Amino acid sequence: MRVDKSLQETYAPNSICYGCGAANPQGLHIRSFVGEGGETVAEWQPQPHHQAFEGALNGGVIGTLLDCHCNWTAAYHLMTTQGLDRPPATVTAEYTIRMLRPTPVDAPVRLRARPVEAQGSKVIVEGELIAHGEVCATCRGTFVAVKPGHPAYHRWE
């Protein structure tokens, strides 16, 4: 069931993350929602200043979109499988982006991600960025919940 507030707006309204922070006025403002079967989905509209070359989305922006969206997928997975009231603060341990084709900027892009493996505080997530019905980039990443004392521990408060 889709709600009006994204995971980010619900659980981290004061986040300053460049990719997904609702409180970052210059950020990308990724809004991830829970979809079916543990998958998360998001839609994001590129702007002209996000281009790498005429008509194509910058690869660094693509990486940020997938990194943040997959990170929230991992955090939500840990929250639901561990019976927590809110998602733990998670960080990216590693991620790989594969660019399959140029991503057009003339329409919204769709992000989809799903956990594929989890052990303790670590979740491996796979995701894709889709434009005009075609997968333009994929991601596979490892995301880890951090403990007290880590600089990102209070990142979503």
C-alpha cells in the first residue's frame, strides 16, 4: 500500500543527505516507497542541470539515486525483519553501478530495489533505474546498520 509520505519523509525528515535528505535544499530529494514483495520504488524527475551531455543523465547522479534508494531498501528490510519501530541508520559498505545505456532526462526515471541477501546488520540489495520502460542502469550494493559511536549513527534523527 502506497502512502503520501516516503520512507525518508517518515523516518528521516531532518536528513541532510544530498541524495535522499528531505532537509537538504540543494539535494536530489529521492522519495522511496514500499512496493510489493519487499521491493521499494521511487520516481524522480531529472532537471537540465543533471545532464552529462545533451539529453543524458550524469553517471554520478545515477549512482547517487541508486545508492540512496538501495540504502533505504536495506534499512527498511532490517526494520521489518528485526521488528524495529524505525529503520536503523545504515551506510553503504560498497556498491557497483552498471551503466547499460544512456539515461534520458526528458521524463521521470523509476527506481526499483529489493533485498537479495541479509545476515545480521548487513543487507545486499539489487536495484535498477528505468527510463522509458528500459533498464538503463543496475546496482548491487552492501549496506550495513551502524552502531553507536559511528558518525552516521544519528543521521536520521
